Amino acid sequence: MPLLRKSSLLGYLFGLVALAGFFDATYLAIKHFEGLAPNCSILNGCEVVTTSSYSVIFGVPVALMGSVYYLTVLLLTVAYLDSPKRWKLDSAAVVVCFGLLATVWFVYLQLFVIHALCLYCMFSALTTTTLFLFIFFWWRHYRLLITV
């Protein structure tokens, strides 16, 4: 498969993962503003986690911050796919790195402080980790495209 097609494929996969994360975080944000706990059939900790004091930072729901995070990554991805410029890919990488740091912190809180797991939050952790892994493959292909 030519490098350009591989880079585009990685970009589309990256965008799909960001979109899934956006839907997940937005669902949690909507539930927060409705004052309802999300339905959690596999894990019983969703209500505990999403109503804990850690679910809001400076009056802003963490889920809303997550929605903005995923939307930012998604928009940078679409912008890069539309017009491949290195700064767009680099910006997405920086945002994803901050997202990964936040993910590690929130998973730590769930496991060791709150002592409950939220299925939706863990899905968000998985999507951010996947984005983090994808960005390295995408960068590699971008560098190969530049040197070819």
C-alpha cells in the first residue's frame, strides 16, 4: 500500500476513534447537566464516579472537558486530512499527550481514591490510549512521506 494511502487510512481511523470518544464524553456531559447517572450495566460504579467531587473541576464537568478535548482532536484531524500540514499533526499530538496525562490521573482516581469504575470513563481511557498509540504510527508515516 502506498505511503500516502496508509497515512490517510491512519488519519481516518484516528478521526473515528476521536469521534467515538466525543460521543462517549458528550453522553456523560449531557447526563451531568440532566442531573442523571448514566446507565451502567457491566460496572456498578458509574454513578459513584460521575457524582464524585472529582467529576467537576472549577465548576466545569470533566465530561464536558472531555467533549472539548475529543472535538479538538477531531477538528485537527479533519483539518490535517483536508490539507496536510505538519503543524496540524503536531498540534493533535500535543493535545493527545495532555489527554493521556489526564486519563492516567482519572484512572488513578477511580482505582485508588474513589474505589469505583465507570464503564464510560474507562472507554474514554481506552480511546485516548488508542489515539496516543495511533499518533506515533501516523507521525512515522508522515516522516516517511516527507523523506520519500
